[in-house]
Amino acid sequence: MPRPAVILVGADKGGVGKTTVSRTLLDYFASRKITTRAFDTECPKGTLKRFHPGITDVVDVTSVPDQMKIFDTVESSGTQITLIDIRAGLMTPTLEALRNIGFIDMTKRGDLAFAVFHILGPSIASLDEIAETSKFLLDARYFLVKNFINNTTFFDWDEGTYNSYFNRIPHAVEVAVPKLSEMACEKVELSAVPFGTFIADRTASGQPAGYSFVLRGYVRHWLNGVFTEYDRVRLTDILESQDSAAAKPRASAKVAELSPQRASS
Amino acid sequence: MNASAIDRRNTPVAPSPEPGRSGRAPIYIVCSPNRQVGKTMLARLLAEHYMADSRVFAAYDLSDEAPGLADFLTHYVSIPNIRDMRSQVRFFDGLIEAGNVPKIIDVSHREFANFFTIVDKIGLFEEARRRTIEPLILFLIDPSPVAAKAYGLLRRRFSGISLLPVRNLTVAKGLPYCASFPHASKLVVSLEMAVLGHAARALVEREKFSFLNLAKQTPPYSDMSARTRAELDAWFRRARFQFREIELSLIREQILAALQSDLCA
């Protein structure tokens, strides 16, 4: 029996692509037929909700009622994944709140799965964030995401320094999100649909959209690359019990498996 | 009906298909990773084959050195650019939207890798087939290891797409097909360009030369000997015979596919 999982996507710095990564995760789980719900903490105007309105609620993660709305319903919601797109600056406060309400202890008992996607920026400040964040995550799956989509080069990192931070967290896994051309990226932004729906050439209401076939091809190629990364780190294993996850062989999901209906949901 | 006249300064303006013609329209991709193997000559022959029957076609010159296809067939050939995303969208989207019109693309040796990388990323061939367009890669073979390697790569990467080795006897006489350039197509055709005599060759290499004007009594056509005229006429007819074989093979494949689909229904 799969256990419900909570995925936090965040960074203390803004503009590093948190919402983009959240969108790829929602598309990935949709392609694997894993049910999801999402919370967008860009309150009151959510960005994630623009792309996935059917499954996304905009919440203020610092308010107790909204914390109850998210965390009290993880098991009863009927969805396998609860994804929370944490807005800039709220990563550490949210983890503190989770610790205070006993959520992190629940995950230690194995009742719930918990994973954090920490989106890294190119500055050394991002490395300090790792140290800050990791102290909450001894039993969680911790993914350090190098997001190249917005042309980040990570040029000012010294490899040794990075490794010293990286090695402090025994379960940290590095994920690289490849670059998508600006024009394709911009077109998907304007169309305000999930990546899978864009690839399937559909509008948000499921009608034929007439997007450029070239741009759809580039987005499909890019999203396949992202999915390959998620397969590589065995992302869906977070749903399994800790014992069975270790032994399970990997399966791969391709973007072609996204049906228009599924992708636009 | 006249062959399509396209503004050569810009990319595809889709000509309308011929009334009454249906079925899959071919995209001929004339290519080789090497120069001086006869790519432009083959593309010219194909274009003039359609012109001789007053059939609609579209031709694109992706060469970056003169004389290219557009230098010989000035009014019939577009010169696209595929170096940046915006140009790629204009060219490849136009190519796909042009629908049921045969298309000829002369890919220069310098654009070879870039062209097929883009084609692979955007899924051009898959999309073309969804839109009843049949991609045919006409690969000019030669004895160099580069050609054999490139042919092998195309064969592996685009399995299921017709990859036809074209033997230009001027550069590939005696070169065994089977080892390095195995036939990789359902179409049972074998393409060969015979050696031309020096006088005939010098004539066809002149810009503005057209096989369709062989009967003209104005220079340079009036200056050629009867023997050269007969040689060129026979050479062109032989090439056209092979192109008709391709067209017939395409029709045969379509009929077989339709029959198979009817039997399965």
C-alpha cells in the first residue's frame, strides 16, 4: 500500500525556478498516473495555480488555518502526493513550522513520506541555505536541484566547497534540470497550461491550440530530459515503504505517455 | 499548373497541393556530411523532375556556399535559416503546415549535424508522418569513413524512416553498398547518378542551366553538340525514371498500408 507523500519545493532565494520545477513534478506524476494536489504559497495570487488550476489551492503557509488545510488532510485527501510550492524566503520558516507541529516526527515513524526539492541558485548563499535546511531533514528525501532552465551557470561555485556542503547531508541527491530555450519557455508561460498540455497542443479547456510544432518538440525533448532525471533519482520510490523502495527496480516514464486529458487535468 | 514560385529571401510559404492529388507527400532530404558529392545536383534533378511535369513542389536551400540550389533555380527555391529558434519555428512549422506538397531540402555538409539534431529534438519525422508527409533521406554516399559513420548514426537514430543511399558514380564508383550503407527503407528503389562527360558536366555546372531548356536554341544550349545534348537528355531521363520509381514505391506502400488497415478493421 503506497503511503501519502508531501513534497516541498522551495528556496530561500527568489527567481531560481521553484514554480517551474513544481510544474515539471506535477507533469511527471501525472504521466505516472499518481494523483496529486498542490498548494501555491504565492498568496494571494498564485503562479502555480495559473498552470494547474484544477488541482492547486493558493494558501498562506504561515497561517495556522492554512497549515491545517494542508497538513491535516494529507492522508484523508485521497491523493498520493501533496506538493507545496513554497515562495521565496519561506523555506526555513515552513520547515520550522513542520517541526513544531510534529509533522517531521510523523515522517520519521514512516506514516508519511516527506521530500524536499531545494532549488539552488548560482550564488554561494545557496550553499549556506543547504546547511540551514538540512538540519530539519535528517529522515526526509532531500533533493538539491540545479535548475539550468533560467540560464543559471553555477559558475561561482567552488566544487570543493559545494561538495563539503553536499556531503554533510547523507541522503541528499543532486538533480539537474536542463535548459529550455527562452522562446519555448515564454510560449508555455503565455499559454498558461501544463507542459504536457502544451506538448499535446491543447488549450486549458482541451481544445486544439495550434502551438508551434517546433516549440512543442523542444518542450517535449526538454521534459523528457527532466523526467529522465526524476527516474534516475527514483522519485516515485518515495511513495513506497522504506524497505521496499530500496529493492525496487526503476521504471521510466516518457513524456509521450502524457495524454492530453490527463495532462490538462 | 506551374511549379511553385517562392520568395527566396524568406522561408516557407506553403504552395497549395495539386487538385486531385492525395496520399502522402514526400519530403526529400538530400544530404551528406561531405562536400562535393552531388547533393545540390540531386536536389536540382528532383526539382526539375517536378517542374518538367508542371507539378507543385517546394524547395529549400540549406547550403551556405555558392553555387547552391537557389543559384540554379532562383525563382523556385527558398533560403531558410535554422541557426536560431525563431528561424527554426518559421522554417519547420512552415514545412509541416505546407501539407500535401512534395518538398526538397538541400542540406549542406556544414548544416548536416545541426539539421538532424534539430529534427531529432523537435520530432520532425514523427510529426510529418502524423500529417501524411513521408520523410525520405537521400544520402549521397562516398568512400570516406565520415560518411559511413554519419549514415550509421542516421540509420540508428531514425529507424523506421526511409534512408536511401544514393550512389553518385563520379565519387562512389565501385563503393560497396552493403557493408557501410545498407538500404534502410521499405521502398524498393536504388538510386544512382551516372558519370557525365566533361563537356556535359561543365554545362550543367553553369548557373541558370536547366535540363528543361535542353531543346532551346539560345546560348548556352545552342552551343552544345548534339552528342552532349543527347547525353544530358538521357541522363535527366534516367534520373527521372528513378524518381518515378520512388513515387510508385510510395504509392505501393500506401496501398498496402490501407489494405492492411482495412483487413484489421
